[in-house]
Amino acid sequence: MSSLAVLHASELLTLAGTERPRTGQEMSNLAIIRDGGMLICDGRIEIVGPSDEIEKSRGEAEIVDVGGRVVLPGFVDAHTHLVFAGTRLDDFERRAEGDSYEQIAAAGGGIWSTVEKTRAASDSDLFEQAEKHASWFLKCGTTTVEAKSGYGLTVDDELKILRVIRRLNDEMPLEFVPTFLGAHAVPHEDRQSPQRYVDLVINDMLPRVAKEKLAEFCDVFCEQGYFDIDQSKEILTTAKKLGLKLRIHADQLTNSGGAKLAAELKATTADHLENTDERGIAAMKSERVQPVLLPGSVYALGSTCYPRARDMIEAGLAVVIATDFNPGSSPSPSMPMMLSLACTQMRMSPAEAITASTINAAHSLGRGDKIGSLEAGKLANFSIVDCEDYRELAYWFGSPQVNSVYVLGERVAGF
């Protein structure tokens, strides 16, 4: 048995507590142990407590003295578009010159430009670029990543992306949770007959994804100009019948009713929600849909329309924060940056933001019993950060603070 004793954290953020996602005041309780430590055996946490108690129980365990730094669970990034080819630097420059998301898409940029590059890339090329992206997540303290397809928009290319995600799971220390997002956009070849593409997703893509067990979730970009409410419902209903859990890109650009559809279908999450109103919030609350808020995409698009995080927390929703990492609207893998945006732009407290990016995010991926908090029996996925007070993570924005990262008790990144 391999064992590790982690000692002398100025603050050990355990997030111990309820066995469900945290809501309301629970989101502010990080269950901190000062001068805390952990005993880890064979990749799982065995004991959590004050350092002097861990030292008495450590036996022959290797010691990691964190020297008064903060220790917290590895971040769980519950919304990313990790696998793609190329960049969208032209789009970035055009936004700086004043063009909107919709104008760029109409001119051939946006999602479509990434689709063309991704279709042209080989499996090995895609894996190589995704592996590079994955290393960025680790350096930012993230140990679990939800990863979507959606840049192929043909049967073969969507399957190619999902197989790359499967290979990442086999070869990287990060855990990847695969989501099928074939309904990300209607490809150019089907613009005149979008229902033909919806039928392709339902009749060809989804059965193949389910048969090969390539995804746990199905997602749809429910938005004007992409997939309307009826089309989104048709796709997601089929996915549910095939055994996939549901996520929805909802109310990002307009209040199109995506949050209410998520509630109607009892989706696990509704993501984005920049334009969701009180009725959408109430609908999500009624069916316990978790909102996944993506402040990085609002920031990168130059918008000021951030989701109503405060209203959602006060309504009793188990809020999640994620990066939305993608080449167009949020080219950042940094969860600490998302914490800063959550605090400064959405009026979340630092404690709420950490809860939203660890234990609540873990529950949104169906993994709250294994990760997201530092408790006996859970996987030893954690980060050591170069600060004495956890609030510094959101305070010192834009500067690297992660000292080292552990997955299953093994050091996988560090400086």
C-alpha cells in the first residue's frame, strides 16, 4: 500500500457536509480545518483532521509538508469544449474591432470556422492539441473536466472527437466526463433544411454514441439561429430514451426558454443562463436543475450581461461555476480566473465560488460521492496553492498560485 501524509495546511478546505449539492447558506461553509492534514492510502483519503492527529496515525507514510499553504479539492470544471483544432484569432481581433458574436458567425467565423479545422484534423492531431489543453487545466488546479463534442457536425467527425476524449481518459491523469453535443450548430450544408440535420443527430449520431458508450451526457445549443425549443426537445428526449443524461446550453444570447425546457425534461444542468429571468429560475428550482454559470464567456465576448448568480443562490439553486473553455468565446482553462469573475461580476463570495467549482460541480457530473470534497473514502484529488487564506485565490487574479496538484494521491503537476 502506498500512503501519503499531507501536513500543516494553513487552511484545509474540506467542504465536508451534506451528501448532495450545496444550496443557500451551505455554499458559504467550506468546513475549514486550520493547520489541517490528510492521510491518504492507495489513492483515497483515509483520515482528515488537524495535523498533529495525522502525524500520530501516519505510520510509514511519506510526508508532504505544505508549509502553511492552502489545500483544497481539485477543481471540477463542468463545462468545456476541450477537443478542437486550431484557434479563432481572427474572431478575437474582429470582436476587438466591435463586431458581435452574431456578425462574426454570419461572416463565416464562430463555431463554423472551428468545425472546418476540426473536420480536417486527424485523430492524432486532435489528441495532440487536446493533450496540450489538458496540461493547462492541471496547472490551474483542475482534476476533473467535462468535455463536449460539437465541432464535427457529421457522424464520423462527432465520433472522432468523442474517441479522442476516451483516449485522453486512458492516457492523462485528469478524469474527463464525455458529453455529446452534435447539436452545437446546423452545418452549412444543411442550412436550408435544418430539420434534416436534426434527423441525422437523432437517427444516426445518437444511436452510435449510445451503442459505443462514448458519452454520459447529451447537450444541445438551444438558441435562436441554432436549435429552437421544439428541435432541442426532440433531440434531448431521444437522448434520454437511449440512456444519456441531459445538459442544455440555455438562454445565452436571448431568453429563449431554455431554462424552462431544462426543467421540463428534468435535465441535470442548464448552462450559460445569461438571459434567464425569474420564471426560468423558478422552473429550475422546481426540478432541481443545477445552473452552470460561465463568466469567462461573458468576459471574453466583451459583454456585461452576467448570469443572475445572486438571485439563483437566494432562490435555493445549487450553482456551479465552470470555464466554458473553447477557442471562440472563452479561451481560458483557469478556474481561479472564473472565481475572480464570479466574485467581482456576479457578487458571489469567494466561499460560494469555491463550492460552485468543487463539490457542486462534482454533483452536476454525477460524481459527488467520489470527488469535490476532502473526506474519508473520497479520491485524493487536491491542489496546494501558494496562499495562506483561501480568499486570495479570487483576489490575486491573473497570477499563478497553484503550487502542486495531486490526482489519486500522486503528484501530477507542480512548480
